[in-house]
Amino acid sequence: MNQLLCQREALTLDEWFNCFWQPRGIAKPVVAFVYNQLGKYSGLEIARVRPSDRLNGDLQLPLVCWFDWQIRWCEDFCECFGVDISDRFDMNAVTTVEELVLCLDGLRLTVKAVSRINPNP
């Protein structure tokens, strides 16, 4: 997989954010989370990953990640953002890196808004 990615230009986190996510209003901390954590769990060079890359088809995440990585992903997200998404996030519901980033940004905003409305669920 990294061989395919090597053909692409590597982008720093700032370049990746400015090029693909800032124009869409995605929070930089969410982008940084995906950039850093997806590389950590997959071993892929995320600097060369693009929003249209398919998580299963192109990046083959089920083959390159540990079996429990989705559980740890949710735990790391909670630790980073103070938002528990474990009961709301379904990796099978997202197909591309773009959908993953949009989903996480939306969950971060939705859960925070709900917790402000109902602080004692």
C-alpha cells in the first residue's frame, strides 16, 4: 500500500489541512487527529493519503490495522476531545477518508452540543 502512496506528494499536516479541510470548515484538531492516529494504527504514510481514498478498498485498513483498532480509536478520540463516540461511531458506515473526517467532525460537534443542552444524560 505504501508503494502506491509513494507516488504522491507528501503533505505536512498544515498543507493537508489547508488544501483539503480548511475550505470545508473542518476543525484543525479533528484533521490533526486523523492525520496522526490513522498513521499510528495503520502504519500508512498519511501525508500521502487523499480524501477520496477508500478506507477498505485503497488503504486496506482491515488488513493493516490490529483487530481492536476501532475500539482504541474511539478511546483516543475521547481522550483528545472529551467526547465519547464509541456508541455513535461505525467505521463500516464511512467509505472514504473524506467521509471519516466529516463524520468525526460532525460527531464532535453534535455530542458537545447535546452535552451542553443536557449535561446530566
